[in-house]
Amino acid sequence: MAKVRSPAPARAAPGREPGAHLDWDNLRFFLELVRTGSHTRAAEYLGVDRNTVARRVTALEEKLGLRLFERGPQGWSQTAAARELAALATRVEEEVLTLTRHAAAQDPTLHGTARLTTVPHLATHFLAPALPMLHHRHPRLVLEIIADERAFNLSRREADLALRLGRPRDAGLVARRLSSLAHAFYAAPATEAGARGSLNPHGDPFLDEARGNAAQARWLDEVAPGRQVVHRCNSTFALAQAARYGLGVALLPCYIGDPDSRLRRLGGPQPDPQEIWLLVHGDLRRTPRVRAVIEWLDELVERTRPMLEGHAGTPTPS
């Protein structure tokens, strides 16, 4: 089937060079469309509607006097000009981001917003209880926490800091191991498993984490290959709740299960601990607002390390 070509972009006005006074935002929309390959996905990432993405890219085409995308039977495809421009625009983006980080690092005041990304259970159970301490210490600092399983790109300023589970592989970032994170099986005290105080891999009903840690999932398949799964969920909080209400046995972080009187840790096998790592871009780590968050995290980890590592009896963070 022949390609249906989109209308040719308007030529630059006579006497004006194509590309003069380019709008960086239009380049940013273009780059995201190249990276995602979809107007919808680019719009989701940028927090706009897909028509805005299309309008921005069309404006860039008109400014440059180039066709960057063509519509074919399989959808939109990049032209050769788009591939060349994407390589150049990526270099521009890197320079803009470097300039932005440099400017942020020169700010001597401790105010504004610091963005931290981490997995949902650390955001809810570990960080949230300690937020009053940070606010009391730095009332003009706003900590924005992005609770998501995805690994956000710190180099592109999607976040300033990250707490990740497992050794990171990101290039160009400063990474530091904070603590190990232990897991164990838990059940409500009134259930058979809770009353027994030990795990029966072949008889207890299990609450499995959907799309969870791959290494833990393989370990669980080895420990209890024929287990009876009565519920799956991709939320650690929801699994803990289901266990509290007696639905079954759940593998939970010890810092969540141990302090909870509605749960009992079961004797039996435990997976290898995970590791909590702190990531920050080198250009930002000495910025006052980022430095304040790092110091708060270090203090919080030191105070709660026994719980994180699975030693019961330590009070919850405050």
C-alpha cells in the first residue's frame, strides 16, 4: 500500500532563514515523540494532550521547512531529516539540562521543591512517617515524592534524587548504598499459619505480588512451587492489608510487618535481602535543598536500620 504523505510544511518566509529563533519547547516535544514513537505516550510523559504534541511538532516542521514524520500503513515514521535532527537536538537537550543543573547548584537558599522518586511502599511506609521531621527542620522546602516502580531518568531532570531497590546501572550519577532490606512471610495471628508461627509452603494460602521483583518471584517458585495462590496484587500496601484480614500469607518487607501487631512473622525461609540505593546527579548533590534531603534520608536510615534489616523490636520512624 502506498504511503499517505502528510501535507508539506509551510516554507519559511522570504528573507528569513529556516530554523532561526527555534523554540526549545518545540524541540523537546519533537524529541519525546521520537523516543516514544507515539503521540499518546509522548503526551502522557509531557503531561499534555496528544493534540498539543502534534501542534508543537508541526510548528517545528514549519519553522525548519522540513518534513519530520510521514504517515504510512503502519502508522507514523521518522524521515531521514528527523533522525538527523534528533541526534542534534539530543546534544542541545544535554546542554540545556547541564545549564539548568548548574543554575540550581548556585542557589544558596534552602527553599523550593526537591523531587524524589522511589517505589510506592518506601514512599508510604518509610518516608511519609518522617516527613514532619523534615518539614519542621526546613519549612520552606517542599519534598515532592514520585511513588512509582519505574526508574525515572535523573539526567533528564525527571527527579532530583532516587531511592532504588538493587544496584543501579545509570551512568553519570552518584550512587550510594544506604541499607539492606529484609523480607519475611507474615500472616494474621488468628489464621492457621499465624497460630502455628511457621510457614507451610504446601498448605498455606498465599498472597502473591503481581509483576513484583523477578529474583524474589523465582525464589518463591523454588520455595513453594505448588503453592495455593488466593490473591495477587501489585501493591505491597494492599497485600499487607489482605494478610491483616486473614486472607493468606504474604511476603512483606520486615519494616512493614514487624511493627504491626495485626501481623505475625512466620518462621521458615527468607529471600536474600534487597539493597536500598540513593542516586543523585553529581551537579545537584551540593545544592542546599538536595543536600538537606540527603541528610534527612541518611539520618532516617540510621535510625531505622534494624527494622530495614529485619531485626524486630525497633520503634517505627517518627
